[in-house]
Amino acid sequence: MRYAHHGGMETHFDLQGLRQKLEWKQERLARYLGVNRSTVSRMESGQRIRGPARRLLDTLKDAAELGTADELCPDVPEAAE
């Protein structure tokens, strides 16, 4: 869901829903946002998302609707052991 301003308040951004729709793990979303996985977890638990992270997520949501989200942050295969 895209956020909207209502009297200076932002509506909720369903980060976990977007991530699940994209079939991205928290680690991949963290890499896209330039944060660590625990920050993504806190965001999914209700921490307010604002500033550059919010703008990146709006871009990611738009890309998801166009089917181009994977181009923004290609999946990195796990290293073979």
C-alpha cells in the first residue's frame, strides 16, 4: 500500500506483505535498503519508516507492481560450502 499524508500523519506501510509478495527474505530487503536484517525486522514489527528508507520502499512497491523489483536488487545465491 502506498502511504498518504493525512494531517501530517503517514498511513501504515505493509512492509512484510510487500516482502512476502516479492518472495524476498529479510536479508535481501535489508541489502536493498542498506540496513541490517534486524532493522528490517523492527520495521516489520511497527517501527516508523521514514526518510530515504521510505522513499526506497515506495520505489520498490512501484517496481513490484510493474514486475521489475528483482532488477533493483538481484538475488545473491548463498555461498557453497
